[in-house]
Amino acid sequence: MLDILRSLLISFLTVTVLLPVVRYALRRMAPAHHAPAITEDESKFIQKQEWKLMFFYYFFSCVLGVFCAGSLSLLSSIINMPTGTDLYLLTPNFEAMFAPGLLLGLILAFLPLRLVQQTLLGQEYELYQTYLQHQEGHKSLRTYGFLLSFLLLLALVLAFFAMRWHVTIAAEKLTITNLLLQERTYSMQQIESIRYLGKEGEYLIMLHDKTLINTTYLKPVNLDIIALLSQNSGKTVIR
């Protein structure tokens, strides 16, 4: 839960800090020479309205981030199919997929925000468009479209590799597939220790080469799996 809250805080601070930087860059690349003038009072009023838009953007980001994280976790269970000799398949859970899901949510949130923007601003919508021309230049929409398309493609690639991380467990071995689709197979006797982390389903498994498997970010992890690992490796669970 703390990891999720930390990811939310970092993402929101990042967006808040980067938005003025992006606007400055856009304004320098394509200044709006012929945009209608706006007064200082109108500018301050629109800046207050932007906080309302920012609130809804964060709201859409959270909703879409949660949805994407759950969807990625589900898809990971589908695309990583166990072989005939595997007894268990452990795939990334919601918590593991929250970071790539949130990244997708932050990008996709611009779509519903764009759809409801005019409704939220009401009569100030035209004034807001004029304000944007002053802040971002006259080619900002095209630049945003290209930038968001690139970020969406990058987020999808990262999400794909994140989904491919999984662990398969057979009677006498376990296989770890990392984010780069590299497989490493260990016998049960190569398990050095199994440590209980204090919550149901959360264990830290250390292998002979110091590789760690933190089941906090895997699903499903039940007592049958831990009992099999403990029995076949000869290691008792450390509490």
C-alpha cells in the first residue's frame, strides 16, 4: 500500500513540475503572435480554473491507473502459460503492475479530460483556449498528440515486458523468467533460505547465487507452494 501511495505522489509531483517546463518549450518553439490579448485578471482567473482541471486529471489518472494495473495483472496470468511439468505459476500481482498501470493511466487520462473539458469550464472555455495559445503557442495540440502517442507506445512496451516476469515451480525445480525474457532454472536444493515477511503470502526466497524472489509482488502464493519449496529444499521457513 505504501508503494502505491509513493508511486501516486511521485507521479503527481512529476506532472506538476514538468507541465510549466513543457509549456515554456512549446511557447518558445511556436509562439502565438496573433493570439487575442487577455488581461491580467483573466489570466489569474484561468489559472484558478486550471487547478480544477488538474484535479479531474489526477482523478482520471487514478481510476485508469487502477484499471490498467488490474488488467495487466490479469493479462500476465493469461500470456504466461505453464508447461506440462509445472505445478504452479506465479505471475505479477496488482501491486507489481501498479507502476506500469499508473504510467498508462497518466497518459490515457488526457482523453477523458479532453472530452469533459468544455463541460467543466462552461462559458470560460473560449477564454481558456485563448490563454493556452499564449502559454503554449499555436501548435501545441499537434505537439501534444505526437508526444502522447510516443509516451503511450513506450508505456505499452514497458508494460509488455513487465507482464512477462513470472516464476514457474515444478516438483524438483523452479524457473525464473525476468523482464528481458531470460530464463534461469534452479533445483530445489539450490534454495538457501525461505523467510516469512510477516503477512500472508509474503515470503523472501534466497537462492544459492543470491537471487531473491519476493512473493509480495507475485500471485497466487499459498501455503501449499511454500510447503512444497520447504519440503523439497530441506529448508524450514524463517519467521
